[in-house]
Amino acid sequence: MWALTKQSRQMALEHSQLQSVLLQRTAELQILTQRLLKVQDEERRRLSRDLHDHTGQTLTALKLSIAVLQESCKGDAPQMALVSEVTELADHAIEEIRTMSYLLHPPLLDEVGFACAAEWYVEGFAKRSGLSVSLDIAPDGERLPMNMEIALFRVLQESLTNVHRHSGAAKVVVCFRRQPEKVVLEIRDNGSGISPERLQRLQEASAETGVGLAGMRERMLELDGELEIGSDEHGTILRATIPRPAVSRSEQQGNDEELTLPLVMTGISTPANRPVGRPSRRPTSQEQAS
């Protein structure tokens, strides 16, 4: 009996030690994942700048050279046709490079904040996907911290990509609200929904979750936020909630409107830092290109 008790204590101690190691490794993995997300965002910003400043300028110089060539071929119809075709290809390449650059990291996100960048992205997404997308962003008067704005934009970007690829939806509603204690981004579609079994598996941190959803969770986790998913046969809702810093809550108390779209569907939530500014200007014609 004494030997059995001693063995049980030994097993309990080993179990406790294993739990401690597991918690430590999990925390280290989360730190590494968040660091990778930051590096990814920095690399996207660098690639976006390089594409715009270098590749874009090279293609623009090519267009100028083509214009000179076009002048010298005015009397030769076959050559003019060939030059015109090259001009169209150059225009297409410039448009593709500009769109790719802005999708990697929209300049509006740095210049005027999440609200204006979201408006630009949703408009371009609707054109590219053919989906009907309505955007509801509450007016605001201050910028959120850059890490929060990047997290919100990436959640919006990934969510709309998933809607286009997987939902079969025709309509999407994007809603963003600033409340006294938090900011809330919600993406709702009218697609075929997610089965209860699949929805349950998405709650688990497994390979089946996918890189996109895992990345959104980690971004929310870093900001002490929450990622919720609700779904039924009428569509799917994804909601990202991030707490606001106490310093700005008193300014908005009583002026913010609560979201009135509760997650009434079968849903999951994933526990997941801080503060969107109202754009001070509209996107330029170049920034509208998408």
C-alpha cells in the first residue's frame, strides 16, 4: 500500500512537471508565432515599397521609351500596331504591380489609418470578386496604434478572402465600431455556412485550422482580443474584438454605438492591444486602382 502511494505521488509529480514544460513550450511557441507575424508584416511593407519605387518606376520608364518609339513609327502601320500592343502590355504590368504593392501593404494604412484603408480595400475587393460588399464604419477622430490597425486590416483581408474562396456568398457586410471599452470588426456573409463538425474543428489549434485563421487568432491573442465565429445555413459571421486603452475610453463614453448584431448562430470564440482614426482624406486615383 505504501509503495502504491509513493508511486502515485511520483506519477503526480511527473505529470505536474510535464504540464509545466507544456505550458512553457506553448508560451514560447506563441511568442515565436507573434514574432513571425511581425516579420511578415515588415517584409510585406518592404516588398510593397520596393515594387512601387523600383519595379513601378522601371515600367514607367519603359512606357516613356515606348512613347518615343511610337513617334518614330507613325508612318509604318504594322510597326504601330506592334508598338500599341507593347504599350497595352506595359499598362497592364504597371496596373498589376500597383495592385500587388497596395495589397501587400496599403500606403493608406500608414498615412490615414484603418478606416480609410478598409474602405479602399473593400471597394477593390468588390470589383475583383464580383461580390456585393457593404461597408459600415462609424466616424471617429483619432488613430489607433499601428499594431492594432495592422491586425484589424489583416483580419479583414483574410476574412474576405475566405468568403470569396469558400462561402459561395453573394453578399457581404463589413461593420466596424468603436465602443467605450473596445473596438469591434465584424464580417458577415450570406453563404452556405460551416457545418457544426467543421466549426468545432476550427476551434482546435490544429493543422486543419489553416494558416489564415491561425494567424488571425495569434494577432488577437497578442492584443488581448477575441476572435469569434458563428455559422448556420444562412451564412457565417466572424467578429474580432480588441480592448481599447483606458486613456481614450472616457473621450468616447456615451458617443459610441453598440453593435446590435449578436452572434446568434452556432459559434465558437477564441480568446485572443490597443487603439482607428477617421481618414483625413479620400484615396487618390492611384490608390483607388485595384
